[in-house]
Amino acid sequence: MSDAHDLIRYEVRDRIATITFNRPEKLNAFNDDMVIRFGDVLHEFDIDPEADVAVIRGEGRAFSSGADVHQRQLRSEAELKKLGGAQGRGAHAIDLFTRSINWKPVITAPHGFAVGLGLGMVLESDLVVAEAGTRFQVTETSRGLASSRYWALLGYRGSRSLATELALTGRFFTAEEAHAGGIIDRVAPKGAHLDAAYALAAEIAANPPLSVRATVRTRRWYMEQAEREAYLQTNPLKLHLTEDFKESARAFAEKRPAGPFKGR
């Protein structure tokens, strides 16, 4: 397995940091080590005196295929109970963007796929510049987990009507549909999304940084309230301990259709 520092790269040029998910052989699926590393990298960016804005991208064919099901969702029931969910200790992704000191803006530049946990990172970022044809999905719906957090984030960024449909069906939706629904900010032609993201980052970096950060701090405060309210409503349900969750995770690992589901 790769060293944790290899899983996510960090570099800075012209006041713009680039954060690269670097697990392309797994479509940048997030295991516990990668989540912890991402938190460390966001902190490094937050306190870096040479960086004012960050662009997050994915290496290979996808931005991120979400959580690593084989590691995070196939744990024993005893371990799931001990951890309080599918995530490892210290590897919860719910508040990565709100553990901030300086509140610098973050732009995500998804391409290929951004699903599940990867979609969450896109929705939590301050601005989104996606490559045309990028596909998004709330995978929690089909995995037997609560989609309420994603419903809250989708509704926070766009319309609650579209958010409800996407969270209840768990269907794929495209960058073009997300842009039309106000969920993402820009769609760039194939192969041009990174250039568009860096151009947007340069516009932001040309401004006085403290005024920019004041807006970011306010935006993330309201986002965090919506997200935490949804989480507090669904966490007591303990859906990660249900038979339907276990069946869905096993089916994914065995590459077969899931079901039948039993509602328990």
C-alpha cells in the first residue's frame, strides 16, 4: 500500500495551492488513511503563508469514486458498533472543510465521476468547476445509509426539489444537470476544466485575502448548520448496523445486484 503522503499531493504556485487525489488505480476511493491525509493537507493549506486559494483535482479517470467500500463498509458488526459508523477512528469526512483557522476558499475541479464521499467533498467546497460530462451520484441511497446529509448539501447549493429527487432515487446526474440546477458553478469543455478552475482561482487570489476569507467563513457556517442538523436526525437510526446495509456492501464487493432488501 502507498505511503499516506503519496495518496494526496500538495503543491503551491502563484498563491494557488493544488491538492491532488492520487489513488488512480482505485478511482481515488477514500480509505481511512486517505481521509486522514486529506484533513492534514487541508490544514497545511489553511496555515500556508504562500497560498490564498486551493484547487482540488483527481488523478486518473475520476475525481473520486467515494468511500473505499472494501475497507470502510465491510467491517465486522462489532467494529461498526465500536466506531459508530463505517469510518475509522479519526477518519470521519463530515467536517473536513470546517476545521479551519483562516477560512481560505477551495475550488473543486471534478471530472469523470464524483460519487458518494467524493460528491460530498464537491458540495462542501466553495466553488465547483466541473468537466463536461462529469457524473455525480448520492451512493448512500443504494447502500442502505442515510442520504439526508447529501439532501441538505444539494439543497444548500441548489434547489430542494432537485435535491429530494437525487437523494431518493440515488440516480446519476451530470455536470450539465447540476449546473442547470444551481448545484455547481461552472462547466468547462472536455480537457479544459483545470484551466478554468485555475483562472477562477487567480481571480479570487487577486483580491485582498481577508475580505475573501470573511465570505468563506460565513458561507461554511451556514453550510455546517444544514449539514449537522441532517446528521443529528439520522445518526441515531444506526443504519450502518442494518441487514440492508450489510447486503448492499456485500453485493458491491461481490459485483452482483443487491437485494432483496428487507427494511431491517
